[in-house]
Amino acid sequence: MNTKNSNDNIDGYDCLLESIKGIAEQIQGLADMAVVDYTPLVNYICRRKATQNEVELLLDYMFSFLGNERMLQLFKHVCRHYFYTYPGIIHSYILDYRKEYDPESLKGTEYEYLLNNEELENEEK
């Protein structure tokens, strides 16, 4: 066995892991900054009656950061506040969240077909 190639592979693997760790830390930092930026927007939109477009736009922007627990709490706050005002869009965003971030919660429910639709879309590609 060539130890030089083995050591090169280990060094390359360690370098890759460090790069991934750095990227993950940057993503977490970005999510933390998003929470700081979106908190006043959530507070503002929940103090008044926002239009459906405003609510949809805010939830769209927040969606990519819902892996962050604090952003998820802000998202839930908006959803709870506007659930009875715009039930259709809120229901849609909740299903999208469950499909993307918590697919297990859809199994055994009437919405399990959403998981199957995603599998079919992936097969077509």
C-alpha cells in the first residue's frame, strides 16, 4: 500500500470536512442574521391587518430559513396571527413546511400524497 496516497486522501478528506464545517457555520450565521432582520417585520405585520400579498411575501422570504428554530417560531407567529384571515394561504405554507422540513409528519395523513408527488417529480427528472 502506498502510504503517500493514503495520507493525501486523509489530508484531502480533512480539508473537505473543514470546508463543509465553514460553510455550515456561514449558513447558521446567515440564518441568525435573518432572524434579527425579520423579527421587526414580523412584529410590524402582526400589529396590523396586512394584505394577503404582504403575508405571502414575508412567509416566502422566511421559508428558506425555517431550519433555524428561532425563525420557525417567527413563521409560526405569523401563521397563527393570520390563520383565520387568510386560511388558504396559511394552510398551504404549513403543508409546504411539513413537506420540506418534517415529511414524517405527513405520513399516515390525508396529505401523504404530497410526499408521493415529490417522488414522482424526481423520477421524471
